[in-house]
Amino acid sequence: MTTSKKHRCFCSEPMGDKLVYELPGIGPVLGGRLQNRGIIRARDVLGRFLVLNKDEWKFKNWLRDSCGANAKQQRDCYNYLREWTSNHL
């Protein structure tokens, strides 16, 4: 599996106050949809990931239902959050 530069950069640094559309797999369109639902920061998505106990199926379904993410976008975001939590928590 190859990762994008965005993924590698994100995994190597604290999440801080990054906006949701800065997450790998989430761009301006999906980010806008999430923001319309009150999910503004990347840490909000991380919180959902943790509430769902890092369950891949549940998280990907939540992302699809919340903003219409396709399978690749779901996978990119999930893989990033899984790696980020392994490195930082």
C-alpha cells in the first residue's frame, strides 16, 4: 500500500486545530459537507473514530453516511486515523 504525501505529513505531526478537509481522503467538498453537520476540525472526526472503537466497518459507514465519501476516501481517512492513533496515542 502506498500513502500520499498528505497522509505521511499528517501522521508525523500533531493534529492540533487542523480543519476537517485537511484529513487524507477528505477534501473541500466532503469537508464542506461535514462542516455543515457541525464537524469542523480533524479532531472531531478523530473523536468519532475513537467512539466507534476504531472499528473499520462502522467508521467507514459513518463517513459514507455523513458526507458521501466513496470507498477510496473512506479507506484513506480510516488508514490515516488508524496510523495516527498508533503513533500518537
